[in-house]
Amino acid sequence: MKILFTAILIILVASGCSSNEEKKTQQTAQEQTATPKVTQKKDTAKNDAIVLTDTSGDTIKVKQTSDGFIFEGYEGKVVLLNFFATWCPPCKAEIPHLNNLQKKYAKDIKIISVVLEENKSNEEIIKFMNKYGVEFTITNSPDNFKLAKILGGVESIPFMVIYDRKGSYSQHYVGAVVQEMIEADIKKVL
């Protein structure tokens, strides 16, 4: 029984979320985004900053560059973007790992979680944060979907991207990832 439970847990963690009960939310996200790619798509029509708003109302201006993004207020820090949904089991499973990394490298990194759910109130997100002990920033704004689209789309979550201190793309992950792998990639860009 223990082996079966372990095997199921490994399969769940190794794959990204794609839930039938959340098909509408995922379908909306897919309509607003394209197929995921490692490189971002340069939006030549508009080079306006994306404005992500966190659950306390603070904003993070995100400006696209030729090879990444500048995150206003976090210049000189490694930024880990974490695209997720509150209903996603692997996303929930990564919270303790992301908390550990944010604490351990507080001076050097900033973890910004980007919720990809429409019509989710800040009160619902705050309740989720309290329930799961989230200790990093979660953004909940329409520009979350714009950012996902510029990255080429996010079809499977969790989806994480690391940007170095200069805002250049460094690494990305699709699905749940062990803390040691993320930490090793963070150390490469510190």
C-alpha cells in the first residue's frame, strides 16, 4: 500500500495540473495564451509595462526587454515567476519549497506567484495563502494573463521561470520540481 501511495504521489508531482473541474478556467487561460515556449514573444505593437497587482494592492511594473523582463523594485535580484492556480495539487505541494527558497535567499531573490484564474477575489487568494502558509508574493490581476501570453502561453501549471539579476531569462520548469533543482539553478545566477 505504501509503494502504491508513493507511486501515485510521484506521478502527481511529476505532472502539471489539467483538471476537468477547472476546464473553464484553463480554457480561458488557453484562449488568452498560446503554446508554452522557452523564449518570450516580443510585443512590437505595445511596449507598455505590464502591471501585476498583489493581494495587498501593491503593484509590480514589469517591462519587457529583448531577453527577459525588468521587475520594478526588484532590480538586481533573481526573480522566480511561478504561474499557478489555487485548485492545482502540485502547485500546493510546491508552496513549502518556494517558502524555503524565499527565506534562504531573501536578500538575493524574489518569488512572484502569478495566479491564472479569472474571477478569483483577493479575499479568496488571501484565505488560500493563510491556509497553505504562503510566504511570498501572489499577484491577482488581469495583467497576469498578459504576462503568460508574452511568455508564449502557459498550458500546464505549475510553470516557473527564473530571471537573473539583470532580468535575462535563465531557466524554466513545467510541472512540479524538487527544491534542490530550483536551488541549483538559482545558485548558477547568483
